Amino acid sequence: MIQKAFREIFGGEPEAVSRAPGRVNLIGEHTDYNDGFVLPAAIDRAIKFAGRRRSGRAVTLHSLDFRDSVEFSLDDIQPDPAHSWSNYFRGVSKYLEEDGDTLRGAEVVFGGDVPREAGLSSSAAVEIGAVAFWRKLLGLGLSARDGIQLARRAENQFVGVPSGIMDQFVSALGRREHALFLDCRDLSYRHVPLRNEIRIVVFNSGVKRALAKSEYEVRVRQCRQAVAQLARAGLAVQSLRDVDRAQLEARAGQLDALSLQRARHVVSENERVLEAVRALERGDVARLGALMNESHESLRDDYEVSSKELDILVELARRQPGVLGARMTGAGFGGCTVNLVRADATASLSQSVQREYKKAIGREPEAYVLQVSDGAWAGE
């Protein structure tokens, strides 16, 4: 309980408590920074904050997960490579100040149960949780959309990861028992009901995503190169969102082979997201599962962000009864797979995949049967 942790570390009671969930992306991978479509859901694993005001402009921040504390001044907020876990909170604080909100010195504890480096977006949960914490502590008049944009800015500019807006958006505005269909260009969205007879099961490969940050930046750059080549080929295009499959195929000869591969994934993935939403809205969960399978193959072959461990987890899951679809989720090169499963098959699936993966890799993957949760701004 976050309040108890605060009492043990700082003494007394916190004045404000906030919570922001992690997320799992059902489909729509590496489309968000291409202005495309995504279909994530907030999950019942979250980061929580508790804190109170103090005099002056110093913030003492304690991470339960890292078992570490740091202090910084609101008058000079800089990245701290020695305490990199604190940079998400620092970035949020810096941009709140720059946008005109005068913060106060504070004592803050945070932590939670979103696995780190697993593709379930612990970083966005920290950022949105930090925004929600300052909002509650100081009564800031900050809308969900403003908070989302600020959190993404912290990730992109302060932490230095050129991510899209999906993770922060669903952490703030997810809804229980619904996926969130988001247009990452104009930020229009709607909640899509998830049927009661299906469950979302995630397997953690146990592989930290050591390549994910550097290769993520490479993929962002490759997508921009593909856009530039398509523009030179005479297509009116600002991002890969503006391209359909027929247009890409017609100009395939004017792109280098690697740019074509990367563009083919993004273009086809956007189409899969749109079809997935239609499938869910008509209750066709089998079709959603098939689209998830196609997504993994595209990520593996055209986008080249999967790994041996992720591919094994996907193949093991697809062999099990009741599994409708399986794919990697997140940036790739490690982390997790997401599986769409009939409710009565979850226990046998977890046991079988854990046993067979241990035989193949030598370690047992963690399995999470996830509930779909409300975001930090739920009900507002």
C-alpha cells in the first residue's frame, strides 16, 4: 500500500495519492510515431504515487522498486544519469514549470507492479502518475489531454526516447473492460468493448530489451527515409499514415529494399488495426486473433524487431487450445508477448507455455492474466 510506504519512509500521512496503469497493446505496433492507428488497453498493473508538500523548492523522491532516493531542486531540473529512474518524474516537473504551473517542494514515494523493460509501458505509467500526482497535490487545472501531451514531451525531450503518444494516452484515458482505439494524428479516440469470454494473457520472455532503445530510434529514422522516398516518387505524403497498400505496391520499385520492408509493416499494420476494431465491434474475436497473428509475422519479417525468445513464446501459445491469437508487444527485441485466449483456457495455456519455454530456453516465463483497467483520468 503506497500510503504505508510513505509513512515508513517520511513519517506522517501523504496529502495526495495517484495511480496510473501500464498498458498492453492488442494491435498497432510501431504505428503511433507514424501518425497511425493503435488499439491498446490499460491493465490492472500500475504505478502509484504518494506525497506531501514541504517548504522550499526541493523535491525528495524515493523509488520503492529501485530502493533508492534522490533530491533535486525545482529551480534547476536536469537529467540525472546516476539516478535515471528519476528522470521521468523530473521531466514531468520541468515541463509543468515551463508551462506556467509553479510547483512546491515535496516528499514523494512511488512504485508499483508494472514489470520494467517488458513492453508494458512502465515509463508512461510513471509519467502519467507523476502528472496526476502534481495535479492532485497542488490542485492544478490540467486536462487529461494536456497531461498526456506533457508526459509524452517528458519522454521525448527529457528522457530522450522518440516514442509516440499511445502509451501515455491509454494510461490516462483507458476504460475498464474496453480497448482504446486511437488515431495518433488527430488524437480522436473511442472505447471498444472487449467480450467477457476472452482473456488477455501476457508472457514475459525474461529478456531485457537491451537493443530496444537504439533500434527503436533506427526504425523511426527508417520510416522517415521511406516517407522521403515516397515523396520523391510523387506521392503526397507527410507520414506513412498517408499511404495505403496499393499506393505502396505501385511505388515499390522506387524505394530501397529496407525502406520498403519497414513501410510495408506500418501500412499493413494500420489496415489491421482498422479491421480489428470492426471485428471487435461485431463480436468477431476469432478475426481479431487472426489479425494479431498477422501482426507478429509482419513485425518479425518486415520490421525485424522480434527475437528468438518472442518467436518461441508465440509459437508455443498458438499450439494451445483456446488461443485465438498471439504476437509480440512493445518495442521488441525482448519483453513480452500478448495472447488473446478464451476464458476457460487460461490456466492450461499458462502451464503448457511455461513448461515448454523452460525446456527450450532454460528459464520459466512469467505469465500475467490481465484485467483491463481504468486510466488515471477515469470518470472525469
